[in-house]
Amino acid sequence: MIFAKELGDTLRGALTDDPRVVLLGEDIADPYGGAFKVTRGLSTAFPQRVRTTPISEGAIAGVSAGLALAGYRPIAEVMFGDFLTLMFDQVVNHIAKYQAMYAGQATCPVVVRAATGGHRGYGPTHSQSLEKHFLGVPHLRVVAASLFHDPREVFSDFLGRDEPVLYVEHKLLYPQHLTLPVNGRIGDLLATSEGGPLPTVRLSAVPVEDCTVSVLAYGYQAMLAAKVIERLAMEEEIFAELLVPAQIAPMDWAPVERSVAVTGRLVTVEEGADGWSWGTEAASVISRRLFGRLRRPVDVVASEATVIPSSKTKEASILVGSAQIEAAIRAAAR
């Protein structure tokens, strides 16, 4: 089950099941089918409801808002998440506000899909993870794609609510295989889920009672972290529990709190730039709730706060990868 194909099949199912669903985005029509080929074949099957737009993220946001207010369920693709900045005003000041401003009499359930992240040498303006700028926006949900969450269940949740949502999809997830829990396991790791349709997935080689570190990560970084904790467990008996939320804002902190209450240590991992981030919010919340039970300060792992270079070698030194995750887990486990 390749993630990009599963996501495309999910969108096809949404278009089939609900005539209100429309897809908008740059170059999403056939034969191109989108920059990452997620929408390939959909404009042929649904020519009136899968529409290529001009190269204007502001126009995509405005048309999507209008369609949503008129009763449609627009799903807007942003080819590169860097250009969410061109949608920011309409998302924050309009799309996210309508339902509260009009006491529920108007709803604007826009789903914005954005391809984010680096590690592909795309350079300063096509490699960023900018979702932290949308965290904490009232009435806007931010959800991160992962290999541990079924996109069908994710989009069923999106289309079953009247709330707007930003869905961030790291580019390096597209060619990966989904690894959903089977019989309580993912590979050699124990797997449990908490929290309804958009759960937090918990992964560990041993029960949490035997773990010494809790690790909190989402998206592509969660995939890297899972490989790290599996290797450390098998090769060195360093045991960590990984928590992978789907919805990163507003956050359900209960699973994280339960894990850290046992381990006494937390490492957060994200690819976005260091500072004023998801990880710092996690550190604030968990430090406040479990201050007396923490054995060391929360360790926030994030990318260097600078421009992302095109050189893959230099890019790798700036963006968070497996080496930084492993080093943080080792330091916390001491």
C-alpha cells in the first residue's frame, strides 16, 4: 500500500460518495495528475469536480472558501507547502473564523492539502515545514499525514465535520508503504491507538512500563523515529515509546502525559525550524502538568533555524534526520 496511491484512492472514494466534494489545485488535472501524482486519473473520472487552477494560492483559498460557504466540500491542494504563506490571510482571517463569527449559521469546511518538508534538494522555497505558523489558530485543525494512519479514516473525519483543516503531507511519505497496526503490532513493535478517528499511535518494542524515554513525533519524522527506536531496542536494549498523533493542533495531550508519567523523560521531534514550535508547546504543557515527575528537561529536536540550501549535503546537516533523533534518545536515556 503506497501512501500516494492510497491517498489518491481516498480522494477518488470521497468524490464517488459525495457529490459536494470538489478538488482544486495547480496542475492536478490529467495527464500530469499533480506534482506528486496523488490526483492522477481523477480529473478524467470527475471532469467537472477536479479542476486545475491558475498559479495563485490566494485564488485557490478564495474559491475554496466560497464553495464551502455555498455548501460544497472543497479539497484544495497546495503543490508546495511553502506557498501556504500566500493563503495565510484567507485561512486565518476568513476560513477559520466564519463558523464562530456567525454562531454556526455559516460553515466553511475547507480541507487544505499541502506537500511539505525537505530532504529532496528542492532549495530554500520548496523544502520548508511551515505548519507551526498555523498551530494555535482558533477553529483551525492541523493534521499530519503519517504511515501509521489510514488516509481513508482521516478524510472520513474531515468530510464528516464542518470545520476547516490543514493536512500536511511530507513529500517523502508519498513513495512509502503504509504500515498500519495489524494484530497489535507494526513490524517488531507493539502498537496501540488512543483517541477516536484521529488517534495517537503508540509504538514500542516492550511495554511502556519498561521504557525509559517517551518520544513524540509526527509525519515523516515519526517514520524515522520508529526505525530508530526499533534499532536501539534490538541492538542495545535502549527502550523508548514513540507517540505519533494525527492531529497536531489542537493536541490531545492525554496519551503523551500518560507515557511521560511512566518514563519521566520526553523527546519531541519535528522537521520545522527550531524555536516557537510544536515541540516547545509540548515542552511547556508537559513540564507544567508533570513537573514533579520529570527526570530531566524536555528535549526539543528541530531543524536549524536558517534557510534550507539546495545542496543535499548541506540540507542534511540542517534538517532533522535519524542521527539527531538517535542522539536525543540516547542522551535522554542516560
